[in-house]
Amino acid sequence: MKKIIVLLLIASAFSCKNTQLAKSKDNSDPTKYMNLITESDLKTMLYVVASDEMEGRETGSKGQKKAGVYMIEQYKNNGISFPKGATDYYQHIPAAYLNKKYNENLSDSENIWAYIEGSEKPDEVLVISAHYDHVGIKNGEVFNGADDDGSGTVAVMEIAKAFAKAKKDGHGPKRSILFLHVTGEEHGLHGSRFYSENPLFPIANTISDINIDMIGRRDVEHAKTNNYVYVIGADRLSTDLHNAVVAQNEKYTKLDLDFKFNDPKDPNHFYERSDHYNFAKFGIPAVFLFNGVHEDYHGKGDEPQKIEYDALTKRAQLAFVIAWDLANRENRPVVDKK
């Protein structure tokens, strides 16, 4: 009998060890969950977010708020809750705050957030951000902003879905992830500024920001291929973050990483022109993924039928695998630059 018990204990220990190894292996290889990010899902959501029904998603408008309700429905459908410490999916921004920055709208607005709690280091938080506002209606015509930044908006939702599935399978991120859709970007990065000045989680506990702003088209410099993405800012504060971007792309997505706009002397100053900047100025390592400016930038022609969904999918997958690495690695990215 004793011999049988000993054998059972050995078998049980061996089984537990194998289970732990399997979980560890799954947390080191994001391929299964990366492939849950699909062209069809991104297209379905983008045709809603960038529809005339959303009236161009002007900051504080009924159309933007309607888009926000749709986005929250997607999070609920995927079993993803609002953040710990919040009362709902909204970070409300008072009109008084917005009116200090611009005078085009006397209405309030909201950032939208969703959250997956980490399994081992829940107090450390990775932010994945995109702005969901656009420029609204001009001269009676709706400017739908499919690329700017409907593409980033649906990418963040799809990335969240993939992480939720991983968690359901027992392979959730070790660190917590905040999926942050910010408002007021088109008027001066106001939503991300408000969050950085009124963070739900301490800035000191925020390990990095992955910001996605326009990843569904191509620019004239890449007329012959869409298998690229501009990477901006990853090395400005952290060598670790830059190395993570390069390594994860080399392993899984194999896009051409274009660092042209990462040059501090770049006359376009894209580093200062999207929402990651409000994290970086507080010393949080941040990377901005971007497809560059095209002929429909801020134009009537930025429509969902012009999106290259294969490119959108691959770039969203890159953001996902970068996030997977940052959320699961042993140590957070080191800030080694001013």
C-alpha cells in the first residue's frame, strides 16, 4: 500500500510539473492567441466604428458617445470588465477641463477603459492606447476616420479579446493590462493628458504604453508594399522596450520596421503628436505604431473600404506580441535614458 501511495505521489508531482511547464510554454509563445486577431473581426468592428451613424466621432458629440457604447458592448461580450478601482467603463472628463484647451465644444467627454488583471504582478500595469475621436462633420459631410483612428480603436479591442481568451485558458498576463481609448486627441491629446494627470493606477506602477494611431493604410513612401510599420519612440527612454519591439517582430510578424520618424530631428515631430507622448513625458517608456500620412488623412475619403485589412491585422498582431512580452517578462523595461 505504501509503495502504491508513493508512486501516486510521484505521478501527481510529475503531472503538476508538466502542467506548470505547459503553462510556462504557452506564456512564452503567443502564436495561438496572436492568430485570434483576424481580418474579419477587425473589419466587422471598423465598419461600425467608422460608419456615418457615428457622425465622425467629434469629441463630446452624440456620435462619439454612440461609438463608445458600441465599444463597451464588445468588451462585455468578450468578458472583459472595467478596471479595478473604477465604477464603470468611463473615465469622465469635465467640459471645464476640455474648454481650457479648446473652445469648439462646451460638452464633456470620456476616456473608455477596460482591464485584465495580472496573475503574478497585478500592481504593475501595461497600457495599450488608441484615440477613438475624430473630426466630426464638416460642411454637412461626415468624416469617418477609418484609419485615424478607427484602425487603432478596433486593434485595441481585438488585442484585448486575445488576452481575454488566453486568461480563460489559464495563460493570462502576469502583469495587468489597461486598454485605454482616449478622447480629444484631435484637439491636442486631451484625453491622454487627462489620464496621465489623473491616473487610475500610479504612474510609478505603469511599466509602458503601446500606442496605436493609424495602422490600416500605407503612405507614398511604401507604395509597393504594406508589409511595414513606422516605430516611433521605443528607444527614447528605454533600450529594453526598443529591443522588445525588434525581437517580437523578428519572431512572429516580420514586418519592415521603419524608424524614419523616430529621428529626434524629424520635422514632422510625430513623437510629440500622439497620445503616447503624455505617458513618455512622465518617464514611462512608450512606443507609437503608425502607417504614415496618406492622401485621405483628415479627409472625407478616410473610409473603411479603403483600409488594407491584411496590413491592419499584421500590425495589430505586432502590438499584441509586444504587449505579451512586456506583460509576461520577468522584469519591467528599464528606463535608461533621459
